Amino acid sequence: MSQPIEPPLTERPTKIRYGVLTFLCVLALILYIDRICISQAVKKIEVDLNIEHDHMTWVLMAFTLSYSLFEVPMGWWGDKFGSRGVLTRIVMWWSAFTALTGAAMGLPSLIVIRFLFGAGEAGALPNSACVLSRWYPIEQRGIAQGAINCAAQVGGAIAPIVTAYLIEWIGWRWTFATLSIPGVLWGIVFWRWYRDDPQSHPSVNEAERQLILAGTDRSSGAHPPIPWRAVLTHSQVWMLGFILACSAFNSYLYFSWYPTYLKEARGCGERESGWLASIVLTGGAIGCLSGGYIIDWLTRRTGNRFRCRRLLCFTSVTLASVSLLIGKYCDTPVIATLWTAGSLMLTVLTLASWWGSVADVSGRHLGALFGLMNSLGGLGAMASQRFAGKFASWMASKGHTGRAQWDAIFFVYAGVLFVAAIAWLFIDPRRPVQDAKANS
């Protein structure tokens, strides 16, 4: 890593990079509001369109499938052409299909709309990773990544509450139309203000340019082709993808089915389920933000970010598995929710470390390879969406209701978390893909 270049003593660095981070945080907030709002609307949609839990899983999975399929091409698109245009276009796209969700007339149209919605959202996080790699020195990326992940979880946390109240006031159809507006506004402002290259931004002074250039990779020339053979034979690519698949399997229970669980198993009403679901996702927000600070602090203390990531993430995810099981046995909905929130907090505390490991492995191909590894997480997300809904329907067919219908699924989710904790012990991303290609 190159040594920092001191800025001129007569000039203090501007802080435009913090403005860039603010845009990315707002983007992540909108991303998760638009993604998770459907979880609060599931019951209303099922009643209105005469859809059962088993069939609703296909609606939820349609988003996750397209999200997984389009992450690599969207990430590559940003690598090759720059994230400014890509992010603007995809936010406009997914905002349009957020609004169109409220126009669905039945199961087939709802599946198609959610599939196209997912295709737009697929490019957001890979291109956010590209933006960070261009605007932030590596020593500051842990906190920046934690802030973005935290904003995403905050969006997820407020989505159930906002959606619950909007559904009561204007119905579920107009709720989706209303929630599409922030994305459109973000896209307009971002296009006018942001630049892919810090050196071309009119508000960045020379001191800030030097600060950014000192800690980022500025390889010149045309973007090289992705060495797919090296990528597909790199063990760390698959291991990081597997870990995210396990994490997504856990998270998408809360993103897709948890409000329904609270209503059917815990007897909560519309607003109460919204608030309790929000508490769980608030735990995720706390974990994302603190995870970035913790891994940066540990790295500064020890100088070995690779070892710190392994030990932190193993410990955190193991405790998350235990917390989830404790919550299952609590009879009071609020207490059970708090333990579940703690479990999600400990799980996503690892996300900044995961982002950092992906950046280490990916090198110049960060957008595309982030998309690849994140898309592997989509397999876990789809499995979770299908499993939870299918399991609840199967238990209902056996005559089970309430908690007897739902509670057993938490053994499965806790087990998957423990497997992810073990996998973290094998993460060592010190050989990037381009080095693997050179040595092959």
C-alpha cells in the first residue's frame, strides 16, 4: 500500500468525499425501504389478490432471483462505464417498478413486476463498492462501509412502520406509488452533483485529491477483461459467497416473512407487527455501523486486518446463533423480538469485514466480483423466502396454528448461522484474483 501524501500546509482538504458517502447512505436507505416494504404488505396483498403463502413465496423469490442474476452485469457495467450513469439509471428503473407493484392485478403480473424491480436494485451495492474504492483510502473504508450498511438497515427498520401506517391511510396500492418518489428525487440530484473521478469534481481541492489518491488504486488504461478462470477457481471467492448466502438466508426471514410471523404466531396487529419488525431491523442497523468501527479499531491496534476479521466474525455469528434460539423460547413478543434483534445485530456486524475481504480479493474487478459474490448470497435469500412460506403452509396443512406452525423454523436458521461462523475461520483474502491469474 502506498504511503499517504501530505497535503500542502497552506490548504486544508475539502470534504466532498463525505458528501459522496452521504449520497451512498441515502441510496442504501431508499434501497431497503423499497425492498422490504412488501413484507409488511404481504397479508393485504394475499387477501386482495387471493394468494396463499405457498404462492407468495414465488413473488418474493422473483425479486431475489433477478437481483442475483443481474448483479454481475450491473457491477461490470459500473466498472467499465462509471457508476454515475449506472446508479442514476437503475434507481429510476427500480423506482418505476416500486410504483407498478401497486398496479398488480394478480399473481402472474406481481411476479413479473417484482422480477423487473429486482433487476434494477441489483446494481446498487456493487456500484456503491466501486464508488468507495474511488473516493476513500483503504484505511477509512471500514467505517464508510459500515455507514452504508447501517443506512440500509435503517431503511429496513423504518420500512415496516412507514408501510403499516401508509397502508392504513391510503391502502397498499397507493403505498407503493408513494414509496417510489424518493428514488426518483435521489437520481436527479445525484446525476447533477456526482463525478466518478474525484479529480474532475469541481468542488474537490488539491489537498483532498492528494489524500484520496494516496490510499486508492489509480491504475491507468482501459479496464482489463475479467479473468474468469482465475475467478472461478479462487477458493476465497466461493467461500465469501457461501458466507453471504448463509447470512442472507437468515436476514431474509426478517425482510420477507417476519411481520407475517408476528401476526400469525404471536398475535400482533398491523401496527404492532410493524413496530416489532422495525426493532429487529434496528438491531441490524446498530450492528452494521458498529461493525465498521470495530474492525477499523482492531486493525489499527493489531495491524493484521485479516486475522481480526476472522476472529471477530466467528465470535459474532456464533453468538447470533445462540441469541436466535433464546428468542424462540421467550413467550412475550417484545422480549422475543429483542433477542431476535440482538441476533441480527451480531450477524450483520460482520458485513464491513465481508465488504473489505471482497475488495481485497477483487482488485480492479470490484464491481463485477462484488456482484458475483453478492449474487451467491441471493441463493440463500431465495432459499429462505421459499422455505419459510412453504414450511408455514405445510405445518398449517398438518393442523398446526400459531407458534406451533412457525417456531420450529428457528432451529434451521440458527444452524445455518453456526455453519457461517465456522466458514469465517477459513477466510484469508491476501491473494487477489489478478495475482492468482499471474501465478496460474
